[in-house]
Amino acid sequence: MARSVRILLVADTHLGFDLPFKPRIQRRRRGHDFLANFERALEPAMRGEIDLVVHGGDLFFRAKFPDALVEKAMEPLLQVAECGIPVYLVPGNHERSKIPLQIWTVHPNLHIFRQPGTFVCRLPQATIALSGFPFARRVGDEFLGLVEATNYKDAKADIHLLCIHQAVEGASVGPSDYTFRRGSDVIRGCDIPHEFTAVLSGHIHRSQMLTHDLMNHPMPAPVIYPGSVERTAFAERFEEKHYVILNFDLPFGNQAPRVEVAFVPLPARPMRTLDINGESQDVRRLLGDLRRRLWSMDPESIVKIRLNGKVNGDLSRHLSSSRLRDMAPETMNISLRFLDDE
């Protein structure tokens, strides 16, 4: 009978995005969506269905934030840790490769890759070695040294995981499917040591699993990106959002572990663009049409209004942020962009 280990992988939660603690303007804030999806992703762990949790980095939206935000962000992870489930966290580029050292991060079940290293998690059914390091800007040049510095070869375990927050060649993003190729900020697939069972990574916001490099050679280990928990930009408007559950089966004997990867959907708010002619002379008719179009959309939408051409002066007086919000359901987020600026 095979032994099994279930691991939950989440990344790029970007907590603090559009979440001011003292807002000057009362409007729908997107920050609550990110926190809600983060908590949804951790629900299987809270129900006791998971053996350990890995956060692939960019827990926060930026490097500097108030203590109240750190406490709010850490609370869901600490709740998991309090349930007896180990949590492993990789500092990402948005944290500038560091996680604040407040007292609430000191918990026996909460482990942060503050520097290259390896944690060994001993479960009743298996031993897992988790190696990793904080985000490195020139990872393409430094990767082999950083991995060596984790001392992963010294760890005796049934499953060896590499936990990072980096771009690996072959990862793709955006509506044009931009693909990361070899460079100083990209890990070469062939450089991943064969000793690892899987690579768990954040940084790439599109959910995906890489099994082959750009030469179509098999990767030494699959590279798994859960993606961001919410859409952070319009470049992600067509992407579904997920967290990942990995189920490792460990047959008795010398057979290698087998892994099943499940991308679990998270609710993502729809993103829409509206193009209007800024040179229109019939301002009343244009505004009426804009209002009808806004109310015909999903009221949860995030809308970007794009203005074409030189804007009529009379129209510009009606396109303030407050007036646009008054034209739409209060649950919408609306932004205004000049098409020439994009």
C-alpha cells in the first residue's frame, strides 16, 4: 500500500494591494478580494486535509507596509500553523527578498527561507526536505550557487522539494503568451538538480506546470506555478486563478515518488475595457451610452475606460473619478486611461 503526502501551494497573494488603512475616498477596494482568496486557498489546510503548506512568495504587495497589514497577512498562515500544519514561506521580490521579523512570525510551525537553506519535515508517513532561497534578481547567473548553498544534498528524505520565487525558462504570461527565455533573471531548466522531486515556485502570475524546457528536453523535475490568487493587472484579464494541491504517492521500495497536481480554481473578478470617443460633441448621448454599458456588465467587474483622441473639454468635466463611480454600480472598480498613453 502506497504512502501519500498532500501539499498545498499558494503564491503571489499581494496582500496590501489597494488596501489603505486610512482611505481618503470611500469606494470599493480590491484589497479585500486578495485577502478573501488567500483565506479560501487555505481552507483545505484548516479542514485538516493537508500535510503542509508552501507559500511561493510575494505574500505582500510592497516592501514597506504598516504593522497592521503584516498582522492581517500573517494571521491566516498562523491559524494554519496553530492547527499543527507546517507552513513554509519564500520571500519574493515584492518583499525585497525579506519578510518582516515581527514577533508573530516566530512560531514553531512557521518557517521562512530568509537565506538559502533546507528544512526537513518529518511526518508519520514520510519525510520531506524543502530547500529554497529568497528571490534573487540575477538568478540565471547565481542559481547553481544558491541551490548548492541550501545544502540539499545533506538532507535524507523521501521527497525533495525546491521552493523558489523565480522565472524558469518556458514560463509564459500575458495575453500575447510572452515566454521567458534564457537570461540573467531566468533559471535554465537543465540547471535544476535531478535530486528534486518537484520545484514549487511563485513570481509567475499565470497558473502552469512546466515539464519540458525550450528545446523540448524533459525537465529534471516539474516546475509548478499556482499563479496569483487574483488578477493584478489587465494583462491577466483572461486568466483563471488557482491554488494547487499536490498529492505525492510513495510506493514502498526504491521507486520514485509519483505526484498528482490539481489546480483548484479561485473566484476572480471579471475585467472589462470600454472604448469611448473623447472627441464626441454629443456629450449627453455619450455619457448615457456609457452608463447603459456599465450597468449591463457584471456588477463585480473591474472596468478600464479608454479614451480615444483629444478629449472634448465639456466631456472632461464629466469624467472625474467620483462622477464615473456615480454612473456605475457601487461594487465596480473603474479607472480611466488615455489610449495614447498605453
